[in-house]
Amino acid sequence: MLSLLPCLLTNEAFKPEDLAVSINYGLDRVRFLRPVRVGSQIRARQKITAVEEKKAGHWRVRTEATLEVKGENQPAMIAELITLLAFK
């Protein structure tokens, strides 16, 4: 499930102007709450929880990613992703 997040969360609509590079900085608090059965339909949601300027032109962004399974009340996984954005 965790390996699917980069593919599921790719969103070209959200791309800040003058972005030079986006780097996967790591993960915090990954929780696997329930199994995902083969053939299940899944989707991922993402929301920004914090933005911190590290130095001029470099920002650390924390997002909460939730992986949901169609027809289930509880998410299958919740993870906090950390990304470093560097601007031109």
C-alpha cells in the first residue's frame, strides 16, 4: 500500500510556480489499519498539515495521506509524508 502512494498522489494541477525540484524527505507515523484484498478499488487523499521554510527557497511540506478502500468505513492506511520543495 505504501509503495502505491507516489502514483496515486501525483497531481499535475498542484505544481507551484518556479518549482525546481521536489524531494521525498521521508515518512512519519505510518499506520496500517486494515488489509486490502486483491482486486479492491482504492483511492488516496492528501492534505497539507504543515509548511516550514528551511532556508531561502527551500520549504519542508508535511502532508497526511489516507488510503481508502471502496465500500469500507475505515481507511486502510494513514501516513505522514514529508517533502522538500526547492524553488528557482
